Amino acid sequence: LSDFHKPGENPQIKPELKEQHLAFTKGMVYTRFPPEPNGYLHIGHVKAIMIDFGYAKFHGGRTYLRYDDTNPEAEEGRYFQSILETVRWLGFEPWKITYSSDNFDKLYELAVELTRRGKAYVCTCDAEKMKEDRGMGKGHPVACEHRDRPIEESLREFERMKNGEYKEQGACLRMKMNLESGNPYMWDMVAYRVKLAPHHRTADKWKIYPTYDFTHCLCDSIENISHSLCTTEFIPARESYEWLCDALEVYKARQYEFARLNLQGTFLSKRKIARLVRNGLVKDWDDPRLYTIIALRRRGIPPGALLSFVAELGVTTSESVTEIQKFESVIRKYLEESAPRLMMVLNPVKLVIENVSDDYRVPVQVPLHPKVPAMGTVETSFTKEVYIDADDFREVDSPDYFRLAPGKSVGLFKAPFPVTCTSFSTDPATGKVTEIRCRLEDSGTAKKAKAYIQWVNAPEAVKIDEVRYFKPLFKSDPPPPDFESDVNPDSLEVYKNAVIEPAFYELAKKAISDARKESEERTIKAKAAAAAPSSEHSPAAGSEAAK
Ligand code: ATP
Ligand code: MG
Ligand code: MG
């Protein structure tokens, strides 16, 4: 971050605008996290949140959560709410919550002003013609017949657009930029378009809505953002960002870019995820096969683990794709010391021990963590009948197989002695193994087992209605553009007969309720911290921290 300017020292700003800006910020860092409320946040947003909030926090500055709500069709109330909840869950609290739509009146005035200055015009070319004129494919743009129309005419037509006299796509306001430029972002970008859909917050007040390119830099300006942090695909857009602020002679924030977070084998795009949800290819936005934050949270990944994953990746401008294994290993390392290990059998087969009496019962202490004794143990019993997983038994043995097979011994995790298979029965209809009979080796003859398998004491086993086991959602890496057809139908495996020990069952239930409680407390704490007057927010402390 070495080339970041110090607060208030953006060299590109005119002195009088700089003064105005400093009068507001007192030299503090101001950033914003500006999601479009068209979906739930994904893991890429964790990076953006950490950078936007983290950079300001480090410098004793402030961060807005700004809903970039200029596209009425895609917005839904639940997205707005979830975005705020997610920011808080990650441990950040916005200094202020704003909406691009708060500025619709002001943005409209600025668009009129831009037109008055001869730097915008109303264009009524159809989409096809506009695309052609913008040189798509040819690489150089051509001016359309509206570009040099009189200012008064554009002002009048813009007024008509505002009054709903145009159909959608019937007219737009375009910025009169620089058609000679080599940068397509300078080729008379659209500033306003007609949209007849009602807006989440302004209802049907507006028939015209500003584009991202018109809105973003001006909202940054209005909010006195000192560092406008965004992803590298906006590097070419920086020229138009600055062009518009300069054309209107308003305060201009400095834009800095960082590389997007990309994950192997999946995509991070709200629009594409929305398509999967809409087409029923995943259950909902929190389907554990997705990399939305609500899905990761549902998988039991704590916020600290996500933060440490993103922190390990670091911040650069070079584009890269992170392997899923890297993600999983960071999460695993984070949880390694704190996550208890439970015994559960997904596909149970009954194992009967022949050489013990019906009331045979030995108490067994199962440690909750093999390397963290402080985590304690859970008590269960080892009796004549236990369940093991069908996958841990083979009807035909082989030398490289170390689990259970006819004539072979295996250890049952933490049970006193190994067992040796004497016989088994199968269901004649399905051919599936229905029961395995074993001999318990006593202390005299028992050799140390080569392998240990999980088991659940049969008389006390708690049946789990449904266990869902998730595998990668897509068959290809990366998923193709028509990713719907690449969804792996077997990426969700459902087990209907799984069993677990009662003690483990209680523990799992408690872990879930603790996690819920913890996340609620986190939210309350984050809110309280934001409400409390803090010395961190004073300009003096801000500049101290910046040092
Ligand atoms: P999507 O394509 O998922 O809709 P977006 O790029 O349109 O995302 P928004 O949600 O509108 O982004 O923007 C919120 C902020 O998050 C932006 O500053 C954006 O650059 C950033 N962001 C979005 N995706 C990523 C990502 N994969 N890695 C890092 N930052 C991201
Ligand atoms: Mg977007
Ligand atoms: Mg996008």
C-alpha cells in the first residue's frame, strides 16, 4: 500500500475542493463498501470488506456501507438486510449506512448541470445502432447524430425522459467524453437510462435511473470518500471516474484497485449464483455447495476463519485463482484446535460380537480431540451389538486392505480389544451386507490393530433423519459459460440411516446453539462499539494511527 496518499493529500484535487473535503474529513481516511443489493454476499466480498473497513480502521478512519441501489429490477429487501448482517457477522460496523438512491435528486441535478455544460446529450439511437457506433468489434467509435445537438434540445429531451415520455431503451443521456481515446470507458458512456420498474426505496418517483458509471464517482464525491477502493477490472474505468468529477468540478476521490478473489472450480458472481438458485440447481443462496457467506456460515465456518483465509492471500493487483484445497486447509487449521471430533456412522451395518454375553457392557471414554486432552471426553458403552460403516467392511479381503473382512481383525476406536470377522449375512434381494459377526479378541491373544474404525453403540444409537454430504457443484474447472448444464447431479449425497451416539448428538446440538448465540452477541457488540463515542474517531487520534 506504499503509494497510497495520506489523508487529504490527494495531489490531483484543486485547492478549493481539497479544502472543502478536509473541512468534512479533518484529514481522516473515509472509505466505503458499495455492494449492489442484487444478491447475498460471497467470499469475494469478504476480501472487499476487509480492505474497505480494514484500511480505514487501521488509520482511525470511517467506512460507509453504501447500498449501490441504482438498478431497481434486481433489488430485493432480503438482500439489503443480509448484506448488513453479514458485514456485522464478520465483525465490522459501518460508520453510516447510505444508499446511492439517497442522492437521486442531487445526481439528477448534476446530470442537468453536465448537459448544461455541453458535456452530455440525449441519444435516441436504438441499442443496436449504439453498439455499432461505439465501435464494438471494430475498436473505434463513431459519433452519432445526437452528439452535437443543441444543449437546449438535450435538456428538453432529458426532461421528457424524466417525465416518463420515453419507453425503456427509447432514450438515454450520454456523457460527451472522448471518442479519440483508446479507452472504451471514454466512448460516451450512458449516464441515465429509462426504467419503468418501481424502486425499492423511491417507489415510482423516478422513470430514469443513473448508471453505475455516473453514480459511483459522484456518490464517492458527495460522501467525501478519501480512498475509493475497488477491484482491478475498474482500472480502465478510473479515467471516466475522474473525467466526470472534473467535468462537474466536484471533489474527486482517488481510486485504488486490488485483485479480485477467485476460487478454483466455482465462480463468485451474484448474478450467476442467482441463476443457479432461480433454476433450482441449488436449494437456495445458503446451499453449502456455494461460496456465499451465508452458505459458508451454515457449513460451520466461523468468521475468524474466513478473515484469516483472506488475510493469508494478501492484497496485490495481480489476478489469481485460489485452489479450493488452500481454502480448506486454512479453515481446517483454524478449526483444528477447537473443533471436537464426533463418531458418526453414515451407512450403518450391525456388527454382532458372538463371544460375549447379552448383557456385556464396557464403558468407553472417547476423547473429543486426539491432541487436545483439555477438550475432554465423552462416555459411551461398548456392548454386544454396535454399528459400523458399510464402507469399512469388504466381503473379499485383499492384502492392501486394513479394515474389516472375513478372517481379518480391526480395532474399534477406543474400544478395549480388536474384533475379528467370523461370518456375515447378505440380503438375497439386494446383495447388501446386513449383519457382520465377529469375535472379540481378549487380552491374551489380541495383537495391536492395524487400523481403527468408527462405531456407534447399537442399543443407544440416535438415528439422524438426514445427513447431507456435499461435493463440488460443477463437473468442470472452471465451469463453462452455460454452467447450468455442468452441475454435477451427484454433488449432494443424502444419507437417511446415519446413526450417532447420544452424547455426541447432545454435543452437536449445543455447538449449534452456542454458535448462534455467539453470532448474536457479536452483532450486539459490533453495534454497541459503533454507537459509543470513541477517541479513535477524533481527528488527532486518526492522524496518530495513520503514522
Ligand atoms: P457480483 O459480480 O458478485 O455481483 P460485483 O463485482 O458486482 O459482484 P458488488 O457486490 O456490486 O460487486 O460490489 C461490492 C464490492 O465488492 C465491490 O467493490 C467489488 O469490487 C467487490 N467484489 C466483488 N466481488 C469480489 C471478489 N471476487 N473479490 C474481491 N472483491 C470483490
Ligand atoms: Mg455488481
Ligand atoms: Mg459483477
